[in-house]
Amino acid sequence: MQFLKGTSRTIIKLNQCQRMAQKFYQARGLGRSGNESGALHDLPDWSYTDGTPGPVSNGAMKKEEKRKMFVERVIRLAVEADQDAAKHLNLEPSVRAHRQRDVSFYFDLLEKGYTVKGVKDRLKVLRESGKIPM
């Protein structure tokens, strides 16, 4: 086992470097590895001599389809969130009170480590400051 002697240290150093690089790229709004988008991925690999681009590869088409689906989903969820917020503001006070009872019931089911009093106090502060409607 002499050949495995220094490999664990090397692996740890590589993992630390990878994590640092991931943080570097993510802090700048890029993907984890830094090459998940950009000219190398988005542009075709080659073009004809007259300047027209080559055919789009299957991988590029799949990537474009994924991006479109992601954007559609984000837009749909944003619209739903706006509709729900508007609907909540237009509720009658009795319905709001009923929903508040439902929220109170949720606090009875909190996971271990959360205190009901602490969460309710935090909600009260947020409501008084106007960050949460109700």
C-alpha cells in the first residue's frame, strides 16, 4: 500500500480547491464550474467558410429546450405568486381569521428544535413592521 500513501492528502487539497473555485464562480453569478454557459457552450463548434453557422447539435438543442422550460416555469410561478398575494389582500376578514387559525395549527406541528413561542413572536414583529400582511 505504499503507492496510496499521499493520495488522501492530494484528494483533500483538490476538494478544497474545487470548493473555493465553486464559491468564486457562484459569487459572480456563474455556474459551479464556470463553463456551464458562455461562448464555448452556446456557439456552434464550427462554421462554413462563408460565415454561416453549422447545424445545431443535439446537445445544444436540449440545452436550449431546458432553458426555455426553466424560464417558462419561473414566469408561471411568479404570476401565480402575484395572483395569490392579490387574492389574499382581497379576502374578507372572517376568511383571514380562518386562515390564521390554520397557520396557528401549523405551529403545533413544528419540528424538534423550534419553539412555538419564538416563531409566533417573530411573526408578530414582522406583522407589526408591515413586512407580513394580516
